[in-house]
Amino acid sequence: MTRTHYLQAYSPPVMTVVVLLLCAGAGLRIAAASDCLWFDEIWSYMLSRHMTQPWQALTVVNVVDNNHPLNTFFMYMMGDPYDWRWFRVPSLITGTLLLILIWRAADRFSPSAGMPALFMATVSHPFILYSSEARGYAPALFFLVSAFFFIQQYWQERGIRPLVLFWFTITMGLLANLTVAFIWLAIFLWSVMHELRASSSFRTFMAHILKCHLVPLLPMAYLSHAYLVRNMAVGNIGSRSTEFITDFLATVVAALMGTPSTGGWFVAGLFLFICVFLYGWCSLYRTNAAVAIFLLLAVCLPPLLGNLGRQLMYFRFSLVAFPFTYIVLAIGIAACYKGNRLAKTLCLLFVLFFSYGNITRTHALITIGRGDYLGAMFYMAAQPHTGPRATAPRDDDRTILVGSDNDFRNLPILYFYARYLPQNTKMIYIGEGQWPTEGTDWLIRHSQQLNREIAALYRPNDRHVYRLEKIFPYAGVSGWNWYLYKRVPPDTTSADRRKNVTGSETSPP
């Protein structure tokens, strides 16, 4: 079917719904990109500020850890715009275009699955979250799904154009985020299966395999070597316990479904996920076994291999599996809808469960955000001073001394947003172990635990007492809560200070 005929196969009502969903997806991502940059984005920004040439994203700046080379390159090329939201534009563009690719991919294998796949990708909280962050995840997803199309086009045409485009997209995906290597491995195994059937001799088989995968193997080898060298040195590489793997998989499924990772809601979501996924995969296997095997590899390899390289359970390490998971789930929804009453009921429950979980999380992301760090700094700047100062302000400025419970995490955020404070305000960060005798004016505590109960008074040492003034929350996953504590004036009577300290915390979170 030619491209023109393929597009003509869609009726005007279908195309209207597609356009509306694409507009909704773009709008949700733009809304989610309107809040403050959080620590990981600012860390990437600071890495880009150390570069003097574009290629240093690979040669000078650490090529792993928080450096996603393609994103760091984008930040370097953008310079230092006053409006930080410009840093998120590449993710916004690629994250929105990803919706079209997922729709077309699902529609290719099951015409009635295209719309469910597009809907899930549109409202997916993980996709909205990482399509609105200045990170490498959204470009990585866009390029790897593009590579999924181009490898199939190459098999059909055996032309140089789709081959070069496959090289380009898979390489760009690897540069965007190294976890694309998991999907590249799935594509490689899929290529082996395809060429074993299509090749007339072993020599032809090897020629096609090398032609497809030798070029992207070079950047993958370089990036993988850098990753292994760094993480083996700090003990991040190795086998994990069964409990760790189980918890990690639960975290991934909870992110997909929008449920908590424990409890009854998780069990219900897991049950629906397994039913619809198996229904879709078995339906696809009956019509196209090779594609079904590839999709199973693409879904399973990232969470199974990803947990071997990290000691922390962040579902983003398996995010590359999500587009292909949505494709299988969409095929399952379409198959269930055509089935008996029980299958239709499972289909309806899954759609309701998925929609509610992801939409509520997205609502929190848009309304609360990743943390209002600039708002917190403006709040501290607007409050009156209490007690004597370690560093007296000049006549034309207002100096604020700030400490925190974690220099590494909080100092870069304060440094980044300091430029947006009023010109007559000067904020000085005092690191741990360097506090003046009088203490700092403010103490920032942070936590990624949602709805955490925190003491109204905090005593970090024997000399200083702080009172909780205001909480700046975050929506979860990316960012953290900031708890602003103001110093209790040292001229408070000893009895009052002893009374105030009763029930306070004496250690960081």
C-alpha cells in the first residue's frame, strides 16, 4: 500500500479524533513544561556550561551519570537563555511527534489498535513527564521508535536510504539515552530471526546483519564502555536480589498504570495489565509471530537488564520499553473489544483504570509541578530578618544566609535561580560545616516522600533551632519537596527555646 493510499484509508471522523488527541497531547506537555527546572535538569545545564566545544558532550563531560549527550549538546547550543523553558523545547517536540509514531505502529499490526495506542500515549503520565523535561528520554523514545520503522522499511526495500536512516535514528537514540541499547538488542535479535528466513546463505545472512548493525555498534560500544568503567568502580554493576527485581518490576507496572506500587489498587492494576497484555500479545502472535517475539523482547529486556546497572529503582531506566508496551496493550484492547462479554468488561476496566491513574498523576504534575524552587527563594527574600547577622548587608542590598540538609542537591538549585531574585537581594549559601556561630537565616530540608509528616521545629545541632515556615511540595517522581525553616531568634529566652525544641527533629531526613 502506498503512502497516499494508506492515508486515504482513514475516514474524516478518524482523522478528526487523531488531530484532537495530538493537540491534547501537545497541550498537556506544554502545560507540564511550564514549571521550574528541577535538580537533574539543572545538573545537565551545569554540565553544558563546562563545555567550550560541541563535541565535548562526549569527550570531556562525563558521558554517563546525568549527562545525556544529545540533551547536553542541545543545552550547549542554546547558550544561556533567561527563560529556562527553552531547554525543554527539544523534548516537547520529540515527545509530541512520538504520539504519531506509536499510533502508526499499532495501526500497522491491528487497524483497530491505532486509536487506543494513541490515546494511551497521549494521557500517559510517564510520557508527559519526560516530554516536558530537559532530559534525553523523550528524544530517545522518538528516535528508537523511528528506528523500529526504518529497519522494517529496509527489509522491504533493501535500499540505502532506509538503512542510513536506521543508522542515524538508532545512533541518535543512543546519544539521547544509553538505555536505547536495550531496544537495539531486541532489534538485533529480531534482525537475526528475519535474516535467517530471508537469506539464501550464511554469507548473505552475515552481510545483512553487519550492514544493519555494525555502524550503530560503534557509538554503543563507546558509551557502554564509559558506563561500565564508571559504574563498576562504584559497585553499581552486578546481580540483584529477587526482592529487588520484584520491587523494580512493580515500580515499572505502577508507572504504566498510574497506581501505587503496593496495596490493593496495585494488585487490581497488575491483574488488568497482565490480562490485556497477554490478550494482545497472543492475538498478535497468531498473525505475526516474529513481530510478537520482538515486542515481547522490547517490553521485557529493559526492566530485566536495567535493574542490573543501578541500585535505585527509578522506572525511567525502563522507559524505553513503554512505547512497545502501549502497542501490545492497544492490540489487546482492540482484541478484547471484539471478544465476549468478559473480554469487553476487562477492556473497559483497563481503560478506566489506566485513564484515571495517569490523568490524576498528570493533573498533579501540571498543578503542583516538580517543585516551586523559585517561589521558595522569593518567599525567603520577602521575609524580615530575625536576630543578629553573621554577615551584615550593605546599604543597597539585602543579604540572606541559607543552609540546607544536602549541599549537593540544594546548592545547584539555589545557584541557578539566584539570577531571578530582585537586584537588591543577595542570597549566600553556607555549606555544611561552615555555618557561622549565629547560624543561617534559613534552613532548607528536602524529601521525595509525598505527604510526609515533618516536625514544626528542627534542631540540626546543639546551637541552632529552626521553625518550619512554609512547605513547597512537588507532584512526585521528578523533583522534591522543600521545607523552609526559619531560624529561631537567639535572643529567645532559654526556657522558651527549650519549650520550642520539645518534640523537634534533630537529624536530617
